[in-house]
Amino acid sequence: MKLTLPPRIAIGFAAAILAVVATALATARSLAEWRDFRAQVTHTFETRNALQRTMLLVRDAESGQRGFVLTGREHYLGQYLRARENLEPTLARVRDLTLGDDPREGEVNALEPLIRQRFAFAERVIELRRTSGLEAAVALIEGGEGVRLMDDIENRLQAIRQEEREILERKQQEWSRSNVVSTVIFAVGDVVLLLLVVLAAKLVRDELRERERREEERARMLEMQKHLMGIVGHDLRSPLAAIHTSAELLVRSGDLNEKRLRTAQRIVTSSERMEHIIRDLLDFARVHGGRGIPVHPAPADIREICGRVVEELQAESPGREVHASHEGETAGQWDAGRLEQLVSNLLSNALEHGDPSAPVRLRTRCEGEGLTLEVHNDGPPIPGDLLPQIFEPFRRGADASDFRRSVGLGLFIVRSIAEAHGGRVEVSSSAEEGTTFRVSLPMRVEAATLDLSGGRTPPALPLPPSTGGGRA
């Protein structure tokens, strides 16, 4: 089933989807910025800690060197030796943290030689203290090389720390801007969604009001329909009965010339057709109003029912042939009047749309507890687009040029009568096989099935294989 949304609702859905997508994207972006900022904070603190540890190692080495120079005691060299031992792992960690960042990687590459030179200077001072004594070592220290190296190392370390601080500040600013943008998008999205909720509530209210209006209109139409059916059922039937009776009296009088007799017979035939139309309209009103077609089952014989209908239609259509055949049991319990109406509508339909040179075939057969009634005619098949809707009200063949005995309710009444008896009707149609309407009924209709709506689902009954198809 194709679902078509009103433009306002479609636009509302689109806006809601866009708002949700925008907020989702803003959330994803904000989370990505937050993860990047958090990673940068972690990286900055790890880098600063590694640099701080490097500087501490250099200072520990210097302290150990000074203690040994001033005292000459070897145990002061323990601090220097530990610093020298931990230097390489610490420098490797610094290199890893600055790898891929050209400015900082360059600073680290320039820092390492200075640190190694400072340790090498300490080695020379220690060795000179051991071999030449305190004065020679002090003279080397006072030369200023160690101080210069320490100043260069501290300056390099400070430059790297400063770069790390600046990168962290930039990341923080980016995250702050992203957070502001996300907050704005969230706010706008919330406002849009709120407006959509209000709009949806208004649309629902309007729809409920429109539905209430349609229900009121439908109630008025049903009331008008009741009045119309009252007019059709009483105000039209009474004068129509007077016309029919008067015309029959004229036909039977025997004092009319041939021309006037044909006129009187035409009046009788036309009044009978009007009676059929009125009866179909009344039945349609009952089914459409939910009351269903009432059936009053009683013992009946399908052979007799079909015989009466065939005799009547052949009298109305001289020159047309209707072949009837019956197989098996013909006695059952049905509403005889309604079955006459069903058979009459099917045969009239076949005579109207079938090949005038070919007979119409009526066949009944009893199979167990079910009765199958078939009406077959040759001629053009039912168009494919009309076949699924053939039993709907006011559906007529494409070549129907006049209303004849109906206004397009005949097959609808057929289906309603069949379903009111607990049965069903089907049709098959093809150019090769012709058209066959097939009605399946239970042999006996119980009191529980009386006055059923024509729209209920009937019980499943066995159907014989298809024997033909065509247009009816």
C-alpha cells in the first residue's frame, strides 16, 4: 500500500530528521574534540614530566660531581652514577613523545648533545679531581663550561615546555569553540524539536477535528440515505406498482390494436426493470449501512428456482438460448427469493455481455454438503484491470452503453447474497474459455447465519477446477 504524507507532515519529518542528524554530528564532533584535547593534555603532561626528569638527572649528576670534588669521597659519586644510568631511557622517552612533531623534535635533537656534553664535562672534572687534586678540578669548574652547558640545557628545556604549553592552549581553545558550537546546535535542535512537537500536536488536533467533521458528515449522509431509501422503497414503488398493474390490465383486456398492445407490453417490461433497479438499490443500501442482506432459509429446490428465472429471462429476451443442467441433489435450505435474485443477476449479466450467437450455460451440482452454481458465456473476456473489482458496486463493463436492468449493482448483490448464505462467488475469464461465474453455497443455511452483513468472511467451501473464463 502506497503511503502519501501531507506536505506539512513530510516537511516536519524532514526537519526532525535534520535536527536529529545535526545534533548527532555536533555530538560526534564535540566528543572527537574532547578526545583530542584529552589526548593532548595527557601528552603534554607526559612530555613535561619526561623533560623534568631529564633536568633532575642532569642536576643530580652535577650535585654528585660537586660533592666528590669538594670532599674527595667516592660515595658522593653514587648519585652521579645513578643519574648517568637513567639518562638513556629518559632521553628515549623524550624522543618518543616528540617524534613526528618537527619543531619539538628539532629542539630535542639539539638538547641531547648538550646533555651529553654536560655529562662528559662532569667526567673530566671527576677524573681531574682523582689525578690532580682539588685545585685543578676547581680551576676547570671555574672555567665556566659547566655553567654555560647548564644554561643552554635549561633554555632548551624551557623552550620545549613553552611549545607544549602553547599547543595545549590551542587545543583548549579549539575544544572550547567546538563546545560552544555544539551547545548552540543542541539548543537550536531542541527548539526545532519542540516546535515540531507543537506542530505535531496541532496537526493531530486538526486531524481529529477533520475526522470528527467527516464522521458528522457521514452520519448526515447515512440519515439522508435512509430518507432516500424510504422514498425509493415507498414513494416510488407504489406508483410503479400502479403503472405495472394498469399496463397488465391493458394487455389482458384484448381490445387493443397491435400497436397499442406492444406499447402496453413495453410499459410492463420497463416497470419490471425499474422494480429490479429499486430492489438492487435497497439491497445496496442495506449492505452499505452495515445491516446486510436478510435471508430467510426454507426448504427449496435449486432446479425449480433456476427454471423460473430461465423462463422469465427467455420470455424477455426472445432468440437467446439458456441451457440449464443439474447434477446430484437439488433440494436444500435457502432463501428461494434471494437465490432467484442471484441467478437472475448472473444470467442477465451473461446475456448482456456474452456472445449473442452463443447460448448461456447454467449448471448446478451438489458435492457433499456444498452446492456449486456456474453461469458461463462466450464472448470477449473481462479486461484485466476490471477483473479484480468486478464485484464492487457501480462497476460495469467497458462496453455497457445503457443501464438495461441495473445500474452496476448486479454482481455486488450476487456476492452479498452468496455471503449472506455463508458462501462465496468467484469469476474466471479468458478469450479462449469465455467467462464463468462460480457460486459456492452450503446445502443448508442455518438460522445462525440470518441477516449477516455482506462483508463478512464466509467459511471455506470446496471449489471445482476452473472450466473457463471471459468478460462479463
